[in-house]
Amino acid sequence: MDEIRVKGGTPLRGTVGVLGAKNAVLKEMAAMLLAPGRYVLSNVPGIFDVELMADVLRHTGAYCDLTKHELSVSVPKELVPEAPIDLVRQMRASIVILGPLLARCGEARVALPGGDDLGARPIDYHLDAFEKMGATFTLEHGVLVGKVEGRMTGTEVELPFPSVGATENVLLAASLADGDTTIVNAAREPEIVDIARMLNEMGANISGEGSAIIHVRGVEELHPADHRVVSDRLEAGTYAMAGAISGGDVTVTGCNPDDLRMELRKLEDSGCEVERGEGWLRVVGVERPSATDFSTLPFPGFHTDMQPQMVAYLATADGTSVITENLYDARFRYIGELSRMGADITIEWQHAIIRGVERLSGAPVLAHDIRAGAALVLAGLRADGETVVGDPHHIDRGYEDFVPKLASLGADISRSAG
């Protein structure tokens, strides 16, 4: 088992660049199944989840090649409309191929998804929407089997909650549907805006992306397109938080600060100096942050995937912070690992009460998921002594060269086989 070893006490300084968004590129890879031909995505991160999704596409018959952050994909005219359980169970995003396969092939066989263990994340919203569009589903030996007679039918889909995954899946399927589809209470994330942009480049007719109501006028066919993936706001936010937690001075390039409005505002509330520019942001940390409260919410609220990093940061704040997690019921699983490092955090249902301590102590800890792993490494930057983070393969699912990038900013950090 690999380990990441980090010694705290060094303020990070310098500039670090970020790549394309994991939460956009995976869905844009699925969008390629809507039309045969050759696609090229640029600004693609070399992360494990991209490799997993490439394997999902290969299973359908596509050819995929990732070279120097450019992904080339050739989609055949005849697809194998299925995603096997050994791939799907590793990555929840793979459920998004359900919409493209139903729209293009009229059938789909997709194993129920896995991914990070963040609690119950049912796909009922996806299935309810597709049934309104004419699909029928059965569950056979853990595999979801969907079928459509003819083309899917445009309709109004009102989501009970602005689910990112359901919005994306419906958006993909509706692009080839017969008639108009309106998604009401749609998710507004920047990644969804980018996916809609790519679909329009492929010949789709989508408007309203980035708002709560998205309109899709179905077309009979789409065509391949080349596309540059939007920057990863979560990678940018993590490095911004690394500068803050270490009391350093870090500039992040290749990002859009507007996509991190709430996260950067909370860093400012805690005492950090934050500068924003076209394609960059800068965070100057303080010796000890002030306590601050926040709640995770759909965009433009505080992103749930930035919550663990912020909690690690506030663990040494002056005062008590209260964090409310509104999206995932098991998101706080990493708190026990932070407590091992000396953090004083109490969980009460969906709330985390953080009583700031003056110092953290390096300790052996385990990364339970992508963002928890990143948060524990960041906590190690602040802690006395050495922190050893086990199971760092989770981090590889969302960050390319995480250790080398932190090292380039001056972190005393290394990765080795345990």
C-alpha cells in the first residue's frame, strides 16, 4: 500500500496550475456516445477516474487514447450498450452513460454504480425522468436494463432536488429526444454549463444552462466536436486551501475564481487575504484563522467536495465553527482521522462542531475518499511532526500529481510504497 508522508510547519509559497474538471470531463466522455466519429478533448487531467471512464467507453466499442492532457476518442457506428459491474462499481459517474445509450441505441445495461462511500445516493431521479421520456426498466442480477421503443420523447422533467447527476443524464438523453424537454429545478454547476457547451458544439439545441430551468430541443442526430474542458474548481480550491492552512502565499492559475465564490468568501471571513484575476487567484494565509460557519449547498453555495479541506483548515481556528452538511449523509467519515491528529470535532447529525485547537499532531491516518484524502494531507501541512496518509489511491481519482505539485510549493512531502 502506498503512503504519503508530509511534515508540517512550512508555509507554502509559489504558483501552481490546475487542469480540466474531473466532474466535467467524465460526463463529456459519456456524451461522445451520442454520435459516431472522432472526438478530441483538451485540458484533460491524467487521473484514475478518466482511465476508468475510458475503459467504460472501450467496453462499448470506442477507442480511447490520452496523451499529454489530450484525449482522443473514436466512437463506432455500432455500440455495445452496456457498462460492466467491475468498472461501474468503482466510479459513480459511470451511471451517466445510461442516458446516451438509451437515446442512441434504444437500450442500455448498466450495473448499479459505486464510487466514494458518501452514503445513500439513489438514482431514482434519473429513472423517474427517463420513464417520463418513454423508457422502461428492470433489474436483473444487479444490472439495470433499460429499453425505449423508437426515440425518447421530450417532456417536462421537474427534479425534486437540483441533482447534478440527474440533470446531466437528462440533458444528454434529451439532446436526441423527439421534441422539447424542459428540466425544472436543474443543477446550475459550472460543469453542467460546460457539458451543455460541448453538446451544442455537437449540434444540440440547449439553452438556459447555468439557470434553474434548462430547455432542450431534441435533434435527429449529432456530430463529433473538439472541446476544451472547463478548469477544475475543486483542484483550484484545494491548492488555495493548502496555502491558507499552511499560512503561506499561493497563486493558482488556469482557474475561474467566480466558480469558487462562496469558498473564497469563507477564507476571507477567516482572515485570509484573497486576490482574484482573469484565470487566477491568490490566497495569503494567516498565522491562525478565525472561526467561521458554513453550510454545503448546490452551486453557487459552498461545494460539498470542499467541505473536508475547509474543516481541516478550521481545526486550528481561534473559536468554534459549525459546519452543516446538506448533501451526503456519510461525508463526515473522515472526522475520526482528523481527531487522531488532535482536532476537537463533534458530530451531531448533519452538523460538525469544530472547537479550534492551537496545534495538530502528525499521525498515521487513512484516506476514505478523494476529498478526505486531500484534506488529511492538508492537515499534515499544519501539524507538528510527520503525518502518514494511507490509501492515497483515492486521491489519484481526482488529482494529477498531487504530491509533486505541493512539493513545488515548498511542502516537505513524499510518496512511497508502504
